[in-house]
Amino acid sequence: MKFAVVGGLCKDIFGERKEFGGITYNVISAVGMWNGNVYAITKAKKEDLEKWKAIVENDRVKVFGIEDKATTTLKTEYFGEERYQTPISLSSAINSFGLKADIVHFNPLFAEQVGEKAIIEARKKADMVSLDVQGFVRKAKVGKRMEHRPMKNAEKILKNVDLLKLSEIEIEFVLSGLKKKRVKIRSMKEEIEAIKEIAKCGPEVVELTLGRKGSIIYSKRTGTAIFFPAFATETVDETGAGDVFATAFATIYFETGDVEAAGGFATVASSFCVEGKAYNRIADREEVLRRVKEYDRRIFVERFDTQNI
């Protein structure tokens, strides 16, 4: 059993504090939730790869680190739920994927960090391809705050993806890329309509994360969208919560094919992540499952038959 994570190892700068970010959250959460081996494919400077390996690599985690001239380094600032990131340095693109895996999850941090070719190759070698779309809708330039942009070659990328994870901001730019014009989304009804349209291009499941409100998960197979309210907890640091969500969802959906089970599990898994700084509060499967029982007792999830939307 192999879970491969491909994308951006980065160093996040929060004021005076520096932490490894990017796929760090995916790898650590996969170790705690996936019943098999975890493989990480990333690019960074040699010294940063060695430091990162010391944190994540063990008897179940193998790092395929590609030495690069630079490690992606981002100055990260939060204003409420809004996150702003300014690149200090950027790694070069990962353009190939040669590993057979049960699941491969791509998590590029900016548009040039993972090439389309790697995703197309993964489609041939993996049973399930998961993509966090954030990088494909973000323009990065050293010294300038990252900005969103319409997704380029959206149809070509999405047709090779089974699971697509995106945020409220990102859904507009994915749809804008598909329609070749700027699109604004102003309501939950419009979000669900957008999810359906995006799913037509390939993904069998679309995961729309809504920050502190929760998430909407759409299944093309059933035609149903489910709203999962967030699990209320004390928020210390929201960094990485979406990465944990995507990893947790892919794990449970691969095992069960059950959108509701995977959505509830992912919602709860991400609630642990925000309770501590950086990657220090990522729960394992057993801890998540105990809180899932509490979530099921307390929280009502809402289902929408999208045929009527």
C-alpha cells in the first residue's frame, strides 16, 4: 500500500518564527492515517532536504528529494481568515512522476511548481489521483505577494484527477479558467453549481473547503452535495488545515468509496490541526475516529440533491 505526496516543501516565515510547511502536513497526516508506506517527492536545497528528512523520514516514510538551487520560502501573514503569502525564494518545477502508488496527492504551492506532465504520468501509475488545486491558480514572483489567476489548461489537468480539493477563493479561478472569462460566485447555490460544472471535466469528487464554516463535498457518481459544518475548537494556527483535510479525505475515500464517511473524517482531522502551531497537532487515525463519534452526535450534515439546483 503506497501513498505518494508530490509538491512543495516550503519554509513558512511567521514573523520571527520559521517552520517547514507545504507537503509537510500531507506527509505527517498520511503517516498517522494511512495503513501503508508514504512517499514524498519534492525539491529543495540540499541542506533543507536533509533537515526535513530528519523530521519526516522513518521506516514508513521515504523521501525522494531532488536537490535544487532554492527552497520555496514564503512570508505568511494572516488577517482573520485571509492568508497572504510573499515568496522569498522559489524552487523549480517537478515535471515527472515515476512511482507506482495506490494514491498520489499533488500539492503545488504555485503554478510552476508541479508540471502537467507529472499529473498525466501519475494518472497511468496510480489507482487514485488527488489534487489540491491551490498552486494552479496562484501566480508567484519573488518579492511580490502571491495573487490568484484563472487556471491555465484546466480541462487537460482536471481530466486526469479523481479527487479535487479547492477553497472558496480557488473555485472562482478554476471555473474562470474553464470558461475563459472571470467568474464571481456569491452564494452556496452558485458554489454547488460551480462544483458540478468542474466535476464534468473529470474529478469524481470535488472537496470545497469553506474555512471555519466547514466544507461541501460533491460526488459526481451520486449527484449529491453534502455540507459538513466545521467542528468547533480553539484555533491557534490555521496553516496546513486544508492539507490535512485533503490527505484524510483521500485515505478514507480510497478505503471505503463513501463520501460521507470520508468528509466527516477529514473535517474532524483538520480540526485537530488548527489547535497547535505548525504541524505539531496532527492527529492519528484513532484519535480522529474518537472525535468523529462526538462529531456524529453533535453535528447535522446537510445533503443537497443537485438535480434540483
